[in-house]
Amino acid sequence: MLTRDNSNSSLPSTERFEISRREPDQRTSVISVQGELGLATAPRLKWMLIEALESGHSQLVVDLSLVSFMDSTALGVFVAFNRGLDADARLAIASPQPDVVKIFELSGMDGVFAIFPGLQDALAYVQGHTTTS
């Protein structure tokens, strides 16, 4: 039987990770993420986004206000998911911390995604009430 030795201090921190979804209306989902969004946790974001779409929510906001770290794995989830969206679907990213925004900027993805400083602006965008920031 294989076992994993978790005594290595170079492993990522075990910061608490939480992800939740709420639905302000029949077409909109807000996915809130807390903690580190990386290799171990990005798949949970991917499946939460897919479940939202499959349940008929084509207006999606991902609230990153409580994300303390994001790596290229999570960025890859956003890129792949965004590419697969239908023309009538909208995705917005709300309230990312400065270090998280930097990941989008360094990768050149800040121009690809609708990124907003606040949740209300992101909601207005996905619901068609405003344009990108």
C-alpha cells in the first residue's frame, strides 16, 4: 500500500479552503472562494463552475475577495472554462486581491476576463447592466 509522507516542510500550507455557490436569480450564480486557489483546490472551482452551468446559470461571478494565493493551475481553470462558454454566457471575476490580480496581469489574461473591484459591479456586468471595466 502506498502512503504519503506529509512531513516535508516544502509542501504548500494547509490554509483552510472553502468554496460556495449562491444564486441571486434564476440565471445567475455567485461562486465565492476562500483560501489558496492552486493545484490541490482548482479542480473544486472547475466543478463548481461546471455545475452552475449545468443547472442553467449562464451568468457567473467568481468572488475572489478572500483568496490569499492563486497559481497558474487556477488561471488555467478560468481560461479553459471561459473558452467553453456559449456566446450568451458571461463570466466575471470580482474583488481579487492585488497579488491575485497580478497573476492575471503577468499572464496577459487581465484583458481577457471581466475583472471588477467589487461584487456589485461584477453582478451588474453578468446581468447585462454594464460593460467591462
